Amino acid sequence: MSILDDRLAKYTLPQHYMDLGMYPYFREIDGKQGTEVNMGGHDVLMFGSNAYTGLPGDQRIIDAGIEALQQYGSGCAGSRFLNGTLDIHVKLEKELAEYIGKDESLCFSTGFTVNSGVIPSLLTREDYIICDDRDHASIVDGRRLSFAKALKYKHNDMEDLERQLQKCTPESVKLIVVDGVFSMEGDLANLPEIVRLKHKYNAVLMVDEAHGLGVFGREGRGVCDHFGLTDQVDLIMGTFSKSLASIGGFIAANKTIINWLRHNARTYIFSASATPASTACAREALRIIQQEPERIQALWDVTNYALKRFREEGFEIGATASPIIPLYVRDVQKTFIVTKRAFDEGVFINPVIPPACAPQDTLVRFALMATHTHEQVDRGIAALTKVFRELDIIR
Ligand code: PMP
């Protein structure tokens, strides 16, 4: 046993939950993502997906992927910088820039590598990065990789954001990075106020639209568009792994910023480009989202219905304003029990425990897709109501 083995052998928490029969992770699905899936031989309603537009099983997207596989092969064997750029990568970048409302965009192989690559490449030791304390892990890693001085403000607390901005030397670059929709609790960043403070302190603003795309704004352009603030936000990132039914991510900004990132973002230059199939699938999903606004309408219809029903049943659902509905449990052990019991009752939801939240804020995350029916929502909520009552979390 090496010293490392000795240390890692003490990590017994997963085994502990396996022994209790409550380990909720890495369950295998044997088919397409949809509102009902088979997980390890068990039919469940899927309320743990990020595919808000409900598109991953759409035949048109699957066909677009197959066609790209036939035409371009399975992989690009290199980074965008060298041999890995296809015409469809460039077309998608143009389409995204136009859709988002920025000069240009760049596509990365995942959303995680957008945040972890873009943030450090923009900042020097003299600069500051300022984050909401609930920002996504990929923003946290971007902050950690950057040489800039890191400042954090309390979640959506605009007075605290202003206090952090006051700490910065006025002539330095101050980059504020924030989730547009917070991924675990479903609430929105206070963008109007963040934009006001950005101007007051001459800062730069980057918004993560991972959970806003396909959900908010005109034709799903995101939270910046929803607030009419796209022009005031300097960098907008998004991912293809949620509403765009694929994998990959992008950053959209003005020509000057994109020119810098194209030649300096390390996760763009030193990592292989997105596969032909995933690129073609994202393009087709982007086309469908714009041409079928009824999808977003259906998503909001079923979301508003679920919000009303959860409130009627007495669930604590926090400040969500999106298809992500947090059902607070406020106890780590009980959160695992809820997840297991819900699964037994035929409902898949995601447990959210530390470090994704504070120990007293644990919850299960219930997320909707445009393809969920009211009847499925009723079944899901009936099962969860039963489990939450049994465990005395709601009355
Ligand atoms: N930002 C946020 C807010 C996210 O929730 C995620 C994914 N969970 C990412 C970035 C990373 O995106 P991807 O899955 O494309 O790597």
C-alpha cells in the first residue's frame, strides 16, 4: 500500500451508503433520455434531467448526428487550433453568435472547459475575479486556475457584491462571473442590479447560461435576453448538454474578446475539438428550438403546473423561478432516504448534498422537460408527497 492508497482507503462514505442500500449514483439507463426511462431494470419517471427542451430523443437530431458521422467520421483527432476545425464547427459558431446577439462565438468540447478555460485566460495577477458563492464548479475551477485575486459575494446579495467591488483597485480588470439560473435551486441572478454595479465600478460581466438557454428569453436565448440585457453583458457562455441535446459548450462576445480567447484559452487550444456528430446534433437542436416556440411554451406550462402543485402540498421550494424545483429536505441522511424511497416509488430525482450546498440546505432537485405531461407530473408529485410525509418533512 502506498501512502496515497493509505489515505484514499479512508474514503468509505460511498461504501457506507451502498451498505445501507441507499447509494443513488451512476445508475444505468438502457435507452434514450426521456420522461420515462428504464434504470437497472426499474421503470422510473425522469425528473432528474437537464434536457429542458426534451430534445435528446428527437429523430431529427439523431438523423443529423448519423449524417455527420457518415460525412466526417467519428472524431477530429486534433484541436480546433490545428487540424480539428470542421466547416460545421464554424457554421455552428456563426449561428450561435447570431442567436445570442454577439459578434462572434467559439465552441468548446464541453461547457466545463468553457468556464475553466475562458476565465483564467482573461485575467492577470493585477486583476480580480468576483463570483457568487453558489456559482457552478466549472466557474470555481476557472477562478482557481486564474492568477487573479479571487473575491466572493453571498448568493445574490447585491450589497455584498458592491462591498467586494469597492475592495478592488479601480484601474484593474474586475471580472464578475455569475450563473444566470442557479443550477441547484433554480433561482435567477439579479442581472439588472449586477449590470448597474458593473457600470458603476467599471467591471466586466460574464454570465453562464447553461440553465437559461432554451428556457428563458425570446426563442430560448437565455436570461440575459429575458432581462433585455444582452448588450450589457460582455461574455455569455452556454452548454449543449442541456437544452441543446448534445455535448459541448460555447462562449459568445465581441470580436476583440473572441480573438484573444481563440488564441489563448488553453482548454480550446490544447483539447480536441467536438465530435462531428455532437456538433451536428447541437446545430439541429438550435434550429428546432428557434422554429418550435411551442416547446418552450409547453415547458413553462408544465413548470407552472408543478410549482402550483408542490406549493399546494406544502413543499418548501425556495425562490425558484425556473423548471428546476428544489424540494428542501435540510438533512443529509434524509436526503438519501428520500432519493431511495422516491426511486422505489418510480421517480428519479437528484439528491443535492455538500459540497453542492450547505449541510442545512440539502434538497432533492426536481427538473421539468417540455415533454413531461401533467399526468406524469401528478404521478411524480403524488409519490414524492407520500415519501415526504412518511419522513415527516412535510405535513
Ligand atoms: N455551468 C453550469 C451552470 C452547469 O450546470 C454546467 C453543467 N452541469 C456546466 C456549466 C458545465 O457544462 P457541461 O455539462 O457542458 O460541461
